[in-house]
Amino acid sequence: QVQLVESGGGLVQAGGSLRLSCAASGLTFSTYTMGWFRQAPGEERVFVATIRWSNSYSYYADSVKGRFTISRDNAKSTVYLQMTSLKPEDTAVYYCAAKKYYASVTSDSYEYDYWGQGTQVTVSS
């Protein structure tokens, strides 16, 4: 049974930083492309960042480029999202997602096979 468990969310002031983690189990993590998405209240879930299974390529939504960094540790079956210079508009529930079998990176949520439960990030002004 595949499980993705996010952690690291919380309340932070604008300009602050947080690091989210997503621990995966029940899958061969090194073969999965991973992504982070977020959903603000009343809005659709949107793409944030993704990293290829091989750790060789990543890309970001324009809204977070230069502020967020996605990384992964295949030995720990964990993907991270380092968030800096946080803004109130970054407030959302953040989800990690996994796309299987040596997949290419994608920002399309429908292409991901597994999802975590989410972790709340709140940025106060």
C-alpha cells in the first residue's frame, strides 16, 4: 500500500521560511517522479514544483520560482520543498504526489498516481 505523508507545515510570518517533507512508503521511490501542489480555500489545486525520478531535473510554477526549491533523497524515500520569502498568498494546504515508473516531469495533477493527505501552511502578513 502506497503512502505519502507530508509534514513541516505551520504558521509563519511573511518573509519567513519553512521546509516541507513528504515521506513515501510502499513504492520504489527512486523510480517515481514527485510533485508538490497546493490548494488555497475556495480554489483549485495548483502545481508548485516537480522533480524527476532521477533527481536530474526539476521545474517550478512561476509564482514560486526563485523562492522554493524541491529536492529529494532517494535513500530516505523523501521529497522536500524548501520555501523561503514566504508571502500571504502562499497560504494553502500543500500536497505531495507521485507519478510512477520513470515518468517525465509534469505539472498536470491528473498525471500523478498517488497523493498525500496534505499539510497546512499559513503565512501571516
